[in-house]
Amino acid sequence: MKRIAALDSIRGLLLLLMTINHLIWVSGGYSIIQNVTLQPLGQFGAAECFVFISGLLAGVIYSRDSLTNQQVTTKAFHRAFSIYRYHVSCLLVVFVWFFIASQLLPSALPILQQSAHNVIDSPIETLLASAVLVNQPSYFDILPLYIVFMLLLPFLVIGYRKGLGWLIISISIGIWFFSSTINATVLQPLFDIVFSNFKLQLSYFNIFAWQLLFVSSSLLGFMLQNKTLHWRHPVLTVLTVIIAVGIFAAHHGAFVSYGINRWVLYSYADKPELGWLRTLNIAVWVYLIAVIIQRNPSVLHIKALSYIGRHSLRVFSWQIVVVYLSAPLLHNLRLEPYYIVVVIVISTSLWFAAWLSEKNGQIRLKFSIGLAM
């Protein structure tokens, strides 16, 4: 299966949207631009789609016939370790920033500590708990998800190859269905025994719910790679359009007179628990975007967005650090008329991160060629 440039563009767009939202949230600000960046199409946002696309591409890449099961396992575990290295590197940078701020910008500490607790009071314990993925400060909860999912991926691919795809997806749906009773808070007493000096920051996302996004998308990726997915049908297309338009209209207040507003919808589309309405909304848009890409592969390809989408791990890691570094400045500017301009300008640093990633890759390639010669 050839690389689909439109998917890189979509992933780049999702990275940009997440960065803008994170910058606004971390600074305690608000902007009307979030009508576009937050959940413009219905009851789902950038994070869910980002996880789904990552799972889809993982399913495609790691299920190639040229890879043995052992090679799949080695590559997936190596990728998980790479993600972990970026996660720990971001933690170290942010923790150093906390201590610099404590000495030079003490007035900035309250806004920083809203997103990362206990860093100043219990720095060693907080760093260790975060390094083992138990403590997850705000905006540090996506990479741990990916680490776990990549460690799980070889077992999924091996199962798919054995024809156990429907069994795996059934188990995944079952875990998602009961996820509200098996979330991380159930393990809080166990965590408290080990990390008794402070209250942990647990992930915003319930991994037992969000695994459904990765498992289902990796299965779709596997089926696409092996050309066993027959997904298009005129009736299904019409049905998905009706559902997408209906949720979109309800999301934007078309049925308020009937008592259906965003808060009512959110009760069925809970984000941390991946509510059923959110799951349905994601599914219909995945289908519709797939139809668009199949009919016109280039229509959703935007080079500028594709550029950052191709370097998603490094760009995402960069934005975590930038969000924390920018928080004090943006907090002070949050009531200024040019606040959102500053947010957008900071967000453009994603392209610089992608450029650095590309240059680093070129240097490593030249070095490898030099060694080979």
C-alpha cells in the first residue's frame, strides 16, 4: 500500500489544532477560534482522530508480508522505546523549566502547577512516577497511550494473521463497554502504596476505552494492506451522510427547542471514556473521509500540513514543551486583543520542529552512508 499524502495532511492538521487548543487551555485563555479548532464537525476532536490514524498506519506498516512476526515484534518494541525516549526527554525539559521559573519567574508557578502538580514540592517522586507512566501531567497523556499501544501491536498483528481479527475486535469492544468500571482510578489505591507522598495525576484518557480506537484502526490497516477490506456501499454512504449531518446539526444547536444541546450530546459522547456517540461520530467521518480520498486522493492533500504530519512524533513532542514554555507569557496576554495572534504565531513553530526532524534524518542518512563506504 502506497503512502497516502492526504493522511499526512490530516495528521498535520490535527497536530496544529491540538497545539492551538493546548496553548489556549494551559494559559487559562479563551478564543472564538476554538469554534473551529475544538470540535467543529460534531462530538469528536483532534486527539481521537490522531490516535485512530496512528493505529491505521501502524496496522498498514507493521502487517506487510515482508515482515515476519519476529520482525514485527522487534520493530514495534523499538518504536515504543523511541516514543518513550521522547516522552522522558519532554519530561526533563519541562521539569527543568519549572525550576528555572521557580527562581526567575515565581509568579508563573501557579499557572504551571495547574497543569503539572507536585513538581516543585516532590520533584524526584513526581519525575519517577511520570517516567514509569503512572503520573501523567496535562498534555503528557497521549505519548504513554502510544507506548502501550505499540507494545500491544505485535500481538494484534499476529492475531490478525491467524484470522482472529473478529475475536480481537470483539474483546476490544467488550473492554470498551465495561471501561467505566475498570479505569485507572480503580488502581489508585495500589499506586498510593508506592507513591504515598503525593496525589498522582492520572491520565485524562481512559486507556481501556481508548484502546478501541487503536485496535479497530489497526485491524482496518491490516485489512487494507492485505486487500481484504470491502467497505464501500451506496446505502452505507447515504446512511453515514445522514448520521454525520444529523449530529453536526444537533451539535450546532439545530434541535435546542427539543431539549437537545451540546451538554446533552456530551453525556453520550464523553471524551475520556469515549462515549458511544463520540465513537459513532468518529466512525461515520472516517468512512466519509475514506470515500473522499478514494475518489480524489489529492483533494485533501495540503503540502504545508503534510510536511508536519510526516514528522508527527517529533512535532507532537515539540508542542508539549512549547505549551509549557509559553504558558506564563500567554497567561499574561490572555485578555489582550492580540492574544490569539500570539497563539497562532507560537503554533507555527511546529514547522520548525518538522524542519529540524527532517535535517536530523538527512544527517543520520549521510552518516550511515559514510559508514557503509
